[in-house]
Amino acid sequence: MAASLEELEQRLSHLRTELRGAVRARDKAETTRIRRALREAETAWEHALEVEAGPDIETLPSEAETRTPPRATGQPRRQERPTHGSIPVREQVHQALTLLGAPASPKLISSAYEAFFTEPLVAAKLASLRRDEERSFTAQGYARPYYICAALTHDRLVPARGLLALSTWPVERRIITPLSPRTDFLTHAVGTAEQIQRLATAGHPAPDAAWRLLRRFALTIPGACDSAAPEPDPARVIAAAQAEATVHQQEDDQRRQAAADRARTQLTDAQKLFGAAPLRDALRDASGSMH
């Protein structure tokens, strides 16, 4: 019986944890074996996703493909944007944003991913990802389990410059108010600390890059650092971040909720994810239609 998407995603997560351990142990044979299993699981995940979504223009084989056998058994017909390794960029971004828990810049997304995972994520590759995701959503709707989408400004509900988010988050979580950069920063700090704690619980020490990332957060949060300790204490960082968040949270939440209520009544499904067109674009389109 074919595995479900959820089972495959759990297997992918488990294999990546095993891969980190094998790389740290410098076990080349085990690393090779796990990478092979990871590629097979990713291929199975892509196939299961196509089956769930049903056929569409992008996944149906061309006439030439029906005459020419594929070069490798199980190779998906449609490839995601390539990375230096075997994991598609959009999945790398999904993992990093899930860890961080709030909208983030490409640079932070790249830093967070590379702090906890073995493969690099080049921030420059994220430049056109949101536009690609918007085109895919426009063509297919909710065919995918998630999309990399935009954070939205609280006043105009247009894409917040330089910030990416996840479509599975509620609108409130993707709204950016004047207080949101700080509250989201605190959320990022908590997410990073919690991931280090999870690794420790599983018996996997966090990479040095993860500790450096946590230190960057902790240095700007009152009470998060102990100058006598060589590394920040994740529990202390979480407590300090949550304590500061209570100062801003109520006002920030109220503004987010008000903007989210407007978004739900004024925007289409696509606009809720990718934002309304900026005024300059609307004026340009209107000007073009008059000529």
C-alpha cells in the first residue's frame, strides 16, 4: 500500500535527522546510504503529491515524453527549482519558516536553514520564489499542501517588502504592523531555541551555526544572556523573549486582527496569500487599459 503524504513527510524528517548524525560522525558509508534513501523518499513524496493534486497542465507528459522513456526510474516529470543538494528550495524555505514561526527575510531564512540542516540554502535563489508560487497558485489553486507566500502590510494589505511567509499560517500571523518586526524577532528567537532543545532531547547536539544564530538573537533581548556562560541557555532565551513579547503583544495582536478582518472581506484567495496589487501597479494597469 502506498504511503500517505503525512507518512512520507515523517519519514523525510526522520531521514534528515539521521543524516545530520551520520555527517557529524563522519560516517561516509552511512551518509551515502541515508542520502539514497532520502532521494527515494522525496521522489515518492513528489509522486504522492501529484496523485493528490490530480493531473494539470504542468504535470501531464508531453507527446515527446510519451514516446521517450524517462532517463531514470521513478524520476518525477516536473522538477522543482534546483538546489546545491537534493532538497527543493521551496521545501528548504518551508522547513526554515516552520522553525522560525513568523515571516522572515531571505537572509534569515537562509541562515536558519543552514544552521540546522546539512545542505546550503542560497538566499539569492529566493528572489523569484514567491512570484513562482503565485503563478502556481493562480493556475492550480490549493493543489499543493502549502505555498511560500507574502507577509502583508497592515494598512494597504500589499506584500511587505522582503518578507516571506507560509500559506498555512492564518492571515493574522502574516500581517506586519509597526510592532511586528520586534514581536516576530522574538518569535524567531523562541523557535530557534526550541529547535536546539528538541535536538538535545533527541540526543543530537546542535551545530555550532545554530548556537551562533541563537546568540545573535539573545544579545538583543534583555535578560537572555549570561555573560559567564559560553553559550546562551535556550530556556533562558525563551523565557526572556516571551517576557518582552508581553509588552508589545496586545497592541500588535489587535492591529493584526483588524487588518486580517479587512483582508478576509476585501481580498480574493490569491490576494490573501500574495497581497493586493500596490497602488502604482494598479495605476499603471489602468493607464495601460486606456490606451
